[in-house]
Amino acid sequence: MKVLLIRFSSIGDIVLTSPVVRCLKLQTGAEIHYLTKTFFKPILSNNPYLSKVYTIDKRVGEVLPQLRKEKYDYIIDLHHNLRTFLIKWRLPFVKSYSFRKLNFEKWLLVNFKINRLPKEHIVDRYLETVKPLSVKNDGQGLDFFLGKDISD
């Protein structure tokens, strides 16, 4: 199985996706590729659970030819925005699962102080996206892998 996982930004959100990457790899044995913005590649480049990290600077067209060649089985969209919609639209025969962002619930909280957000942690909400692949939270927390070039 070959999976493309998408989260473009930001640093904290990308780190919060690390349990999804680990659980997906260890529980399914899938080959996992990650698509993010170029600026965030160093956060992912040393993750042993990832086979490849693709990046964009501004437009998804920058990377679409390479993604088409990969023949993915699944796209896991943990960003769920216009850019990820375009990728899924341009890779039409790939089954995809998308994170539910709860934009309306966030808007209610910010504008009217009405809290309709779930009590569930964001990591568990990200993991809900891969539940159809029988992936479950392993309870091992977040991962962050530093490169060998990091000095004291």
C-alpha cells in the first residue's frame, strides 16, 4: 500500500500529525509519502516512518507530475483546504480521506464565544481520518526526529 499524507503547515500542526504517520506505517506497513510546504521539509526529513517528502512553494502544480507517477492507493488529507482539493481532483482515481476541520465551530467560538468544538484531542481527530484503514492510536505520543547535523 502506498499513501500520500498531506499537511502544508504549520510547524505545530505538522508535529501533531506524527502519530498518524507512525501508526499508519507500523499498523499497515504502508509506504508513506508526505506533502508539505518547502519551508517545513526539515521537520519531516528525518522521520524514519516516511519514504519520501514532497514539497511545494506556492502551487500544487509544482509537484503534480511527480505525484501522478507514484500511483498512490490512498490520500490522507490532514489539511483539507483548496490546495488539497485540487490535488485530490487532479489525482481522481485515488481514494482519499479528509480531516474534518470544524471551521464553522471555530467561527462560532471566535465570534460568539459558543463552544461547539469536540473535547477530543487534535491528534485523535487526525487519527479519525485513517480509521477506515483500521489504524488506531498507539498512545505513544508525538514524534520529532532531529537530523545528525544538529549540534549542542
